[in-house]
Amino acid sequence: MLTDRTIFLNGQFVEWEKATVHIMSHSFSRGSAIFEVLSFHQTEDGPTVFRLDEHINRLFRTAELLSMEISLSKEALQDAVLETVKINNLSKGIIKLVCFYHEIAFEILCSQKTLDVCIVAVDPALDIGEFSPPSEGISACICKWRKLHPETVPVEAKVAANYLNGMMARQEAKRRGFDVGITLDTAGFVAEGSIESVFLIKDGILTTPVLGTILQGITRKSILEAADLLDIETVEKRVKPEALMEADEVFFSCAPIKLMPVKRIESKDLQGVPGPVTMTLRTLFEEICSGRSPHFKDWLFPVQ
């Protein structure tokens, strides 16, 4: 249960119910919290955190983009993440690292100099009801809501306020009877899902939207690097929505679930889901995350 979990808060470990912030804090009322979501996995040598260094680097990049200052160093944050998993005695699950302003603020700007730091580790199966996509794939639709324009806010920043955009896309998808909604950018090209990167395969070539209007997904980056190992040709470019309808395979990626095959986009059913390229990549990621692959060992950060 969640109430059994111990939370890292500003250098100390506290009980779940004591990890609180005032309802009028700046990050609650203005959406100024920044965050990362990471996964950790069971291996023969114990639990390991997937690409911890990349997530910490991206968190600091978000802080830089928003002119924020994190109260801990990168090294101290990495140690805190590993210790949070260890103290909760977990072998697999997800981690949410949140940096926020606790200060009560009615103004748009906050006078608090450095961000508070909170780290939560949970096992979804035990704590929140694990979401396991069906093996035959999920459904997706093209949403009417467009991805935030990069000249309005930094879209590569993982800041709470940006995710209202993703929430609205997911709401539309659910209302229309789909699992996931895909947003287009303001020029009409494919961007991403609510929290997912989008990939498509046509004639054996793996394609994903180019950076610039989307989040720099760490799982996205990992898939491209893993595809290179498998000699799968990859392309990053602006993708027209029609390309999704013409694809042989489509899948999503995100930190908690590395690859989610898509069985239907709008009215089109994809055949043989998961397809051969998706299946090959998913098998490799299962091996990598379990520590059974000799490749990408430096992606796994041991808890013990």
C-alpha cells in the first residue's frame, strides 16, 4: 500500500502521510513543479534503476530552461534515488522525482531561491494497480488538441504545467473510446501522446518525430540506440499524420512501459500486432532491463 512507503523529502526520509505541502504553495497553485519519472527493474544482482544519469541530467536541464535552482547536486540526487528504492525494499517499479516550491505565493513569481526535492518509489502492482497493456496492443486516435508551441513554453521541460496539454489529449481519447491520443504540433505534424513518444515502422524502417516540438524522451533515445545495435534503420523527421495510417507497425514508448504496440489508429486496424520490428525491440528491452543483455550495461544503476 502507498501508506507503507517511505518518501525522501529534502534530505530526510519521512512517512507517506507526512510528505505534505500547503495547498497554496506556488507549485500547486501555479504548476511550477518539475519532475522525472524513472523505472527500476529486478535483475539477478538485485534492483537497478534504468538510465538514472540521463534522467538526472534532464531534470537539471529543465531547471536551467526555467531559471530554477535545485537544492542538491546531481551526485546527491542519484544517491537519494537509489536509497529511496532501497529503504522501501522494492525490486521493481517506478520512481517519481519532484522538485517544487513549497512557498505560499499569490503572485506569479516565487521568491523561494531553491527547489524542494521529493522522491517517491512504488511498485504499481502492489501500490496503485499496475497498468499492463494488452498483448494484442492498444488503440490510438489523432486529437484535436495541438502540442504546445516551442515559442510559448520550453516543450522539452518536464514541468507540471505543460502536462495539462497531455491530460486534455488523454481525456479526448477516452471520450472517443481509444486508449491513447496523439497530438500534432501547430504545423500539423505528429508530435507525441500524453506522456508517450510515437514510433512507426514502414518497410522495415523505424521512424519517429524529430526533436524540436516534442519532449526529449529518454526511452525514445534508448530505443533509437538499441535499434542501431540491431541494424534497424532509423529516421528522425517531421511525420505527417497520414504516415501513421500507412504504417506497417506503430508503437508508443514511455519510462514505465518501454514499448506499447498499437493495434488500431482511428478506424484502421493494424495486422499481426505486435509486428516483427516491435517484437524484436521489446524482446531486447526485456533483456536489457533484466540485466540479461551484455549490451548497454551502463544503462543500469544498481541499488545495492
